[in-house]
Amino acid sequence: MLLKGWTALQRLRNVCVENLPYAECIKRYDSETTLFYCDPPYVDTEHYYGKDSFSQDDHYKLAGLLHGAKGKVMITHYRNGLYDELYKGWHRYEYQSFKGSHKSNGEKKPETLEILYCNFKPSRQRSLFDG
Ligand SMILES: C[S@@+](CC[C@H](N)C(=O)[O-])C[C@H]1O[C@@H](n2cnc3c(N)ncnc32)[C@H](O)[C@@H]1O
């Protein structure tokens, strides 16, 4: 376990954590060598993260910015017609997930289908714990 922690630490040693509104983050970091992974608030749960942090309009604004990005973009959302429309033409992958935002009373989180949209064809990802 200690070795795994050390390996993860080495992999993350140049990581910088920012706390920025998405538009500012994209503007500041977009380049040909950038990879954005976006996990925005889900449609109809925007208010979970504060009254004014993300509105329904922001799904459209975010999509506009990501379509214009020079870098690579990955974005996830539960299966949703609006997202299929906003990211039409991108590579689309479906996978089983759990509703992390589900407020439960201790019962198992409901399963859901999560969709990953990419503006590029991803190759196999190595694990954070691979040496
Ligand atoms: C579906 S959650 C993603 C959670 C994340 N994957 C995690 O594991 O913590 C949506 C995230 O969007 C963030 N968020 C909400 N409004 C935002 C905004 N205007 N700009 C950037 N991030 C925002 C929330 O704080 C929240 O962390």
C-alpha cells in the first residue's frame, strides 16, 4: 500500500490544483497540448453546487467553449438527449456507473449509464498506480 501511495505521489508531483470557474480555466489552460477532462453538474442538478455556480445555459456555454478548444477534451454526463445533441459528432462511449450525487439513507447507490464524449480517439489509459 505504501509503495502504491509512493507511485501515485510521483505521478502527481507536478500537479497543480486550481479552483476556477470553467470559462476561466479553459481560457487560461487551452493549448494544443492540453487535455481537459470535464465533469460538469448534471442536467437538473445544477443547483447542488450553489445557487449561481452553474445554470442550464452553462451547458450550452461550456459546449461552445469546448468545441472551440485547441486541446483534447473529454466530458462525461449521464445519458441525456441534450448532451448527445451538444457533443454530436464526437467519439461517444457508454459505461455503467453509480449515481454519485444521489442523496441516500445508506442504501446502495442506483446504477446509471454514464457517457464519455471525446473530441479525439483515446488510446488505453494506464492506471494511476502503474509504475
Ligand atoms: C458532477 S460534479 C463533478 C464532481 C467531480 N468529478 C468530483 O469527483 O469531485 C460537478 C462539479 O462541477 C463543479 N462546478 C459547478 N459549477 C462550476 C463552474 N461554474 N465552474 C467550474 N466548476 C463548477 C462543482 O463544484 C462540482 O465539483
